[in-house]
Amino acid sequence: MPMQPVTATDPLAHSGDVVQGNLAQLKTLFPEAFTEGKVDFDVLKQLLGGAVEEREEKYGLNWHGKRRARQLALTPSTGTLRPAPEDSVDWDTTQNLMIEGDNLEVLKLLQKSYAGKVKLIYIDPPYNTGKDFVYPDDFRDNIKNYQRLTGQVDGEGKATGSNREANGRFHTDWLNMMYPRIRLARDLLSQDGVFFASIDDSESANLKCILDECFGEENFIDTLAVEMSTTSGPKTVNAQQGTIVKNVEFVYVYRKSAAFDERPHTPLLDGIDFYDTHYSAWLNDDRTLGSLSDALLADEKIRADIIKYGLGDRDGFSIKSINKLLTLSDNAKTFIEANLEKIARIDRAPVSAQGRATEIGIWQSFEADHRTYFLTTLANGNLQALMPLSLNYRMSDDYKARFGRTVIRGDLWKGFHQDMGNVAKEGDVVFANGKKPIRLIKQLIKWSNSEKDGIILDFFAGSGTTAHAVMQLNADDGGKRSFITVQLPEILDPNDKEQKAAVDFCDEINKPRNIAELTKERIRRAAKGIKSENKAWDGDKGFRVLKLDSSNLHAWDATSATLEKDLVDSAEHIKTDRVETDVLYELLLKLGLDLCVSMQQRVVEGKTVHAIGGGVLMACLDTRIDAAEAEALAMGIVQWQRELKTEGEVTCVFRDSAFGGTDAQGRPAADVAKTNLSKILEQHGIANVRSI
């Protein structure tokens, strides 16, 4: 049983080591490319053949600091996430997370618990317009940098200023911020996962390049052009002078792998106001084929409207006049919507219908490709398909959704300028830095996530629109999606006129003046609002708040010049200002357990023992375990673990400094207590015993 102090290289001292993970995968694929544990690049190049690029000048986006940014993504975090139940809602039952902290460090810390488990990532990062704050990452110690930035250590903690265009590193600062975060985010996606990133013209080309590099060009799906404004108001003056005004922003869409395409996706539908006159056939009950014109005239009320509005002619009623009829006659509109299965257009027969035939003028149903077709033979002998109007009449995904004729949306997403008129009120919080419409996020999720489950991650959370959208969509369709949102507690400046309203709002709700507080408050209010509008909804309306901080454990470095002092300071490995729940959540992170896993506790032989994840992790962090108590404590843990019927490997963790007491001869009995405890647990199938 390893009862050693936690060292700088110990897995419990930092987040997942991406480099070691990459090496392990490489060694599995190419074991012959390793010599004495090191990569032999000459051998590796031979094994890869012509796939190795060796020219000095290579295609790709390069900038000052790219190598450092890549290294930053590979450097493990020494931080942790501390639970904040006082800021949370439904702490014990929720599966949602709101994480307050620098998203770079948070993404590193999430690697062990969530790598390959996130179904969808959406981000709305700073656009780098010359006013946006860009995170100043510190390669040496980003936790201390984060603490300075947020006022937890020396200094006022205010942002160092926006990334002004006059800055000689204007683009490189932004790229250095985005690159490591995207690299880490990709690893969190499941193989069938998808990544969305909103952006405008400022960094659109650069973002596309780094997304191509991180995800692979073959995994690019599309660029959505989202209509966020119209040429109206002040923009009209500029447009009249010949200026091309901006109406769209972009959303880049990337998949993790081809597995994404194997999942079904939900088409998004835009409403069309006019009637398609190709839908002119009528399927009679006796299987004969008639015309919609005759069916309309056969209805007395509609016939009267046709005569009233002068839409008839000598031959009766022409289908070419149906759009005008539908604008004037409610009777006609009701008739159309009541007979969607009987109204059809004549189209080419599907390939799977080859070899079939019907009587001329008679229709029959035909099943193929999990769809029902209707077939008929025309007078010229050609077999044709009859496509019922019901396939085309559905609820639209417009700003004001309506039932009617629709068309499947492509990569031009119109009409979101209408949402922007109300976006300031969405979520009932003040956020001048810009919000995205809830409808936009809902529809991205709806299109890609037809299973209605999985984890949705947003690591530039802002006001919390993504969390709001996830809950709203779950209420709409009964989904079981959960969210993880990450937001830097960026301090709001009361002297900044654009932030003054947000500062006043924080004061009004008696919360600290930072953006993360706006995120949390919006999620609280959104859940209440959704529930009030959907009384029957019993979905997850809560969230656990976790806050980024330095590790709960003293870590010492065997190569340190102050090793002797470090060892003395680390006699107690757990920091004195931390509580048991802090340590438990660090264990979840370092052992790769879900951060919303169930937790139970029980007093065993006078010691508090925690059972986490149904007993996958058993932890006793009591400050004193004497040799005389060790056996009874071990047996109590074994008994409880059996009651839990835990599946899989069990890890048992104790506080290293807790073991004490003396034996019969008055000698220190710490080692005896540890050994006895370890052996008893091992005899009962718990071999993975650790101390911290």
C-alpha cells in the first residue's frame, strides 16, 4: 500500500498528463519506434512512410508563441475545483455544473473525468474586436496568474485591459489564448461529438485555421451564416453611401470523427408562406387519383368563397390561384390542413420502386427505406411517386414557430435579427458584453443531438445562455441533456460605462461584482422561469457550483533546492484551510470520476467514511487512526462496500498523517496501522489503497 507523501509527479498532484497519454497511444501503435522509453524519430518516420512532412516551408497558420501555446495545453494543471454548495441549486440531485474559473485550467482538470464523454461543445469566445478582454495565460503557473487576475492574491485583480488593435501582438495574443483551449476541448468530445464556435469577421479566418489544425480538415462540416441584423436604422445611412454593412455572424461546425455522421440528426425547418402549386393531386378513398382543384370545388363553403372572390373561371378553379384563395379564405386553409395526407405532388418514383406497376390512374402505398411512398401509373405509362403534403407541413423553427409548409434549412440561418431585439431581456440579467439568442443555441443542439441526452459544454459561458438553452430544450422535448458551463469571475469595473449596469445588478442581488455571478444568477432565474411556464416539467433545474483554486494538497518536488523545508511543510499533506469536501472533489478529478456522482457518508467505528459513486471510491479523511482502530475500521469499510454491491475496481483513500499511536513497547505504530489496514482491505478485494 503506497503511503508516500504526494510528490510533484504523483497523479494525485495534478490533472491528467496529456503528453504521457499521447506517448502511451503512440507506443501501442508503434512499439518498435521506442528505444529505452524514448521516441526514435528516424524509425517513426520510416514506419509512417510518405505521410511525414519534412520541408522547412509548410502550409499552415504560424504565429509568435504557437509552440508555447501548444506546450501550455500539454502542461498538467496543479489546481483543483472546490465545491460551493451555498451558490448551487439542488446540490444533491443535479447533474449540471457551473464552474467558476479560468477555462484553460478547468479544461485540463476535466480531462480525467470527462475525456471522450461530452456530446456537444458550443463556445462564443471573445471576437477580438479591439474591446474584448483576452486571457493573459501564464506558462509557469497559471493558477497564480488566475488568482492575481481575479483579486485572490496581490493586486486589485482587474482585467489588464482589452486587446487593443494598436497592440503589436493583437492577433497573436488572441490565437495564443484560443489554441490551447481548443486542443483541450477536442479531447473532451465523444467520438460522435460535435463542436460549434461563434465568431465574426475579426478572427474568422484565423479561427478556421486553428480549428482545421486541431480537428483535421476532414472533420469540418460547414460554416453557418447567421443573420444577426438587417440593413435598417443607422446601418441604412451607411448602406445608402455604398458601404457593405454587416448582417451576419458565423458558426463553425466540426465533428470529432466520422462517427458523428452515423448518428441521426434533426433537420431544421423554415416556414414558407406561399403554397407550392406542384401539390395538385388528390388521393381519393377508392384509390383513384383526382385533382385538388376538384376537391376544393366539391366543398360548398370553399366553392362559395371561390365565387365570392372571383377566383373561378369557365373550367372551375385553377390551382394557380390557390395562394390568393388561401389569403382570403379561412375555409380553404382549414381544408388544406385537414387533408395533408390526401394532397400530393407527382414526383419521380424512387429507385427502390423499379419493377413495380399499378393500374393507370390508380394509386397504391409502397414501403421503402423506412418511408411510405404512394405510387401511380400515368396515362403515358410512366410510374410516378406521389409525395403527400403531410411530409412538407410541419412546425417551423422560425422566430415565431408555426405549423405550415416548410423547407429544410441550409447553412444560411435567416431571421435571428428578430431574436436580437429581445436578447437583452433573455435570462433576466444584465450583460452588456453580448448575448447569443437562446433559440440559436437550442437549434444547434436540436440539429445535432437527436438522442436528447449527453453532456453539453460551454467554456466561454458569459451570461449562461447555453445552460438556459439546455434546460429550455429539455422542457420542450423531454430531453435528459446536462450542461457544464465555465466562466472566469472577471471583475466588473463600475467606472466602465458599458459595465456599470452589470455592476449595479450585482449590487442589487448582493453578489460580488464579476461575470461569473451573472452566469449563476441567470441559470437560477432561467430554471424558475421555465418551470413556471411548464408546470409538468420535472427535469433537472439545478446546478453544482465548483470554483477553481490551487490544490488542496501540499506537493513537494524531489528536485527542489529547498527540499528539506518542503518536507517539513508537507508533514501534513492537506492544507489547513481546506475541508473534507474540498479534498473529496479533488479526488474525483484526479481519479477520473464524474463530478456529479452520488455521495454517501456513514460513521464507521467513530470515523466518518465517504462512499462515492456507489462505492467506487471509499474515503476516510479522519485526522486520527490509531493502530488499535485500524482493523475494525477496515472491516467496517468492507462491510459497507459489500452492501453497496459496487461494480468495478474500488479505491480506498486515507489521510496519511492520521496514522499514529504507539505499540505495546511505546514505539510509533503508524506503519503497523497502515500495513494492517491495507492487508485487511486487500484480503477482501480492495487492493487499491492510497494515502494523501
